[in-house]
Amino acid sequence: MKVLPIISIIFSVSVFTVTAAEVELKTAEIKQLVNGNTLVGVHHKKKTVQYFSKSGLTLWQAEGDELPSEGQWKVEANKYCSDFGSGWNCYKIVNDEEQEIYYFMADNFRAPFIVQPGYNFKF
């Protein structure tokens, strides 16, 4: 019967290790991460690219799209927010330090990306 507590401890430690590598970014960190940079990621099984102008303009395009979508971006309350014409939507950004990858996160939504410095709007 002593095996059960040991298994519980091992499970608890392994769960903690998996989630401990992910760190939620704060407002200043998000601004520094995206401002003037390009993010390359995956959204609904498609490769995507998004540029964040220092003026607040953002360009987003999925692979296969003829033209990019143009919108506005801002950061507030520890979330990245964008408006592409249908109102503002906000997302947490989490850094998986172990894998060196970031995620946009919201309810039932998780989209991975990496950062490329400057304007690099290509797949």
C-alpha cells in the first residue's frame, strides 16, 4: 500500500515539471517581444506570419491567402490585443522556455509561434 503515495508524488512532480516551463508574459514583456518584430506560427493547421509595426499597425497572413489582413494592435492588462475590423480580441502570451516557443492563448485556443526580429513578412 506504500506504492500509491509514491506514485502520487511522482505524478505530481512530473505535472509540475511540464507546466513549470511555461511562463505567462507581462505587459512590458509582450510589448518588447512583438513591437517591430515578425511572428511566424501555426493557426488552425495553417502556417501564419504577423508583423507588428511600432505605429500599432499589424499585418497577418495565413499560407494560401492572397493578401494579408490589416489591423491594429495594443497590449493591455498583460494581454496582446488586436482588431481586424470586428472588434478587439485579447490573448495571453505564454513562453515555453524549455522549447523556446511562444503561444497565444485564450479559452479553447492555443496557437504556437516564434519571433523573428524586424520586418520579415514571409513564410
